Amino acid sequence: MHVFRTTGAGGPEVLSFEERPDPTPGPSEVLVRVRATALNRADLLQLKGHYPPPPGAPPDIPGLEYAGEVVAVGPRVRRFQPGARVMGLVGGGAWAEQLTVHEREALPIPEGLDFTQAAAIPEVYFTAFDALVLQGGLRPGETVLVHAVASGVGSAAALLCRAMGVRVVGTGRNASKLERAREWGVAHTVLVEGSPPRFAQAVREATGGLGADVALDLVGGDYVPETLEALAPQGRTLLVGLVAGTQTQVNLGLILSKRLRITGTTLRSRPLEEKIAVAQAAERHLLPLFRAGSLQPVIDAVVPIRDIREALQRLAGNETVGKVVLRWE
């Protein structure tokens, strides 16, 4: 099989197109012929050497999500047979023509979606669903503050909230991207300018002075203290990304007086049992919404995987709205 592998730390230039032996599925694994994958900011970090893959994942083949068809199965597999169309998350290795995955981590691709559409779903929708619903306890009628609402996870979160009847206030640093967010049912947008960022007052005004019940923070850094200011009493913050940095200062008194909760979360480093639990919950609760048309992938572009270096540069330049999908030919 062909793969894109890293040859060192750096940018897209460290990727090398090479051949590797075809993998063999374990007893409870399926072998998937990858038809499409997608880019994530975690890939940029991994290329730079700042986000190593978890144990068991290929150390030099990035890629966190895939869509394709099963070509072989292990002797204990019961969920899928060769020819089944599947999608899912992996700790790494999706920038390859083939990969193996535990059968219970793989999900059937909803009817009506092709491989490129399916490849734009797992990372963003599983992340948003796990953070907001499984960990954040999001309920209909609440208001959610979503940072970087035009990003992959941000757009998925907005569409998920719309399907749940949840009001969204979205932030971003690009006015034209925020206009796109209205297509996803975002009730109010806040253009964030300057440093440190200031948006708490605008969020309170948009919520009648109450503040947001839940915040999905994909940015971190100095966004965190301002996010706490923007929350309603007993508000919950789900910290998912750290693109603005890993350090900040917060007012602990505010956390006490408003009885706030801050939860840090990532999917990639979890043990197999927890990943399976998220996948199974997503299959029960998300896939029916895709089948009904209530949810859909937000795709910025679909490009041949041979153009992966240019696609990574586009992602790094913050030029994208939604997902950049890579198609194997």
C-alpha cells in the first residue's frame, strides 16, 4: 500500500510518499481500504513534533479519520463483512491506502453519503457530541457559546445544537466566516478582535444578561478567562483545543462564586474501551440524524491526496470553513 509518512519535524515538506506492506487485521479487527480521509489541526501539530500519536498508532503516518470499505476481517469479527462501507476515528495511520481498526470502533456510513462526505464526519462530530452531550450534559433550551464556530468542530457543534433545539452564540476572527455560520443556525455571532480577546459582554448581551450555559472552547489560552466571564451561573466549559496557547490566568473566585465547571477533553489518547463507547453512542444518536438529513458534513474542499501538502498549507493559513477532505484515487 501507499502512505504519506513523516520524515522529521516541520511542515508539509517533511511528508514522504512511500510504499509499506499491507496490514493484517487482528482477531477482532477489520481491514479497511481507505477511500477518503480529512485534515485536522492535530495533524499540523504532529508534523511539527508537538502531538505524538498514542501507543499502538503508527508513529510516522498521521491521519485521524477515514472512510472506505472493508476488504478483510479477523476471525472474531461479527459486525462487518467485506464490502461494507465504514468510517471512523483512529489514533493515526489514516493517510494510508489501508488501515486496521477494531470492529466496534468502525461505524457504517449512513445511506446517501459518499466516501468524501463520510470522511468529513468522525473527528468533528464525534468530538462535538462527546464534549457537549456526553460530558457537558447539554440539554434542549440551553445556550451554547462555540469558539471558532466556522472551524470543523465548530460548524459540527453548531449543526448538532440546531438539531437539538439549542441556541448558539459563535465567535470567530473572520467576519466573512461568521456570515457562513448563520447557515448552520447560529443565532448570534461575535467578531473577536485584539489581544487579549474580549467577547464576554457581547455574549451576555446576546443572552439577555444571563450568559451561556455551556461553552465549547476550541482555542484555549487567553480565551479561557473571558469564557468564564461569559458563562451563566453553574455554567460548564469544555476545553477541547489549545491553538491560542497552553497558559493563561483565571479568576478562581469567579469559578467559586458562579459554581462553574471546566472539563478538559481529548479523544485521541483514550483507551480502546472508551473510544468504543464514544463510537457506539455516536452510532445510536448521530447516525439517525444524518440519515434523516438533520445533520450534514460541512466541507471546505475535496482534493486528491497527492495535493496534501498544499491542503495542509491552506489549513495552516486559516483559509478553510469546515473540513478539507483528501481523496485517494
